Amino acid sequence: MRSSTVLCAVAAFRSRAEIVRQSFSGRAYKIRKISLSTSGFVPQPRPYMAARAMASADVAPPPLEGGQSMITVSANGTIEVE
């Protein structure tokens, strides 16, 4: 899911770059610099649970629950209009 979110951010960047190119009546544009950043909650293992699991090999795994996570992707960059 994160890959498709990154692809959407890059597509949005290219779309805005094309709008800028058109507004300057340019022939084309080149991406000079682009920076992608992602953020989102990724659950971390709990140390006390890991210690308990190592103490007893026959412990049942913790139950997993479904849920939702919000992932944010930002694309910032510089273009050169030709």
C-alpha cells in the first residue's frame, strides 16, 4: 500500500510541474531535485512481550487485530522549465 501512495505523490508532483511548464509557455521541464518523505504509525514490538516469549517457548503468539493506519507521503522538488 505504501508503494502506491508514493506513486500517487510522484504523479501529483509531475502534474503540478506540467501546470507550471504550461503557465510559462515552456517546451518541457526537467526535475532538478526531488525529495520524498513518508510518515505513518508503524507499531513497534514491546520489549516486555519479547522477554516473555524468550522465557517460554510454548507461549501462544499475541492476537492480531485489524485496523487502519494513516500514511502520509510528501513530494517536494525543483524543476527547470525549458
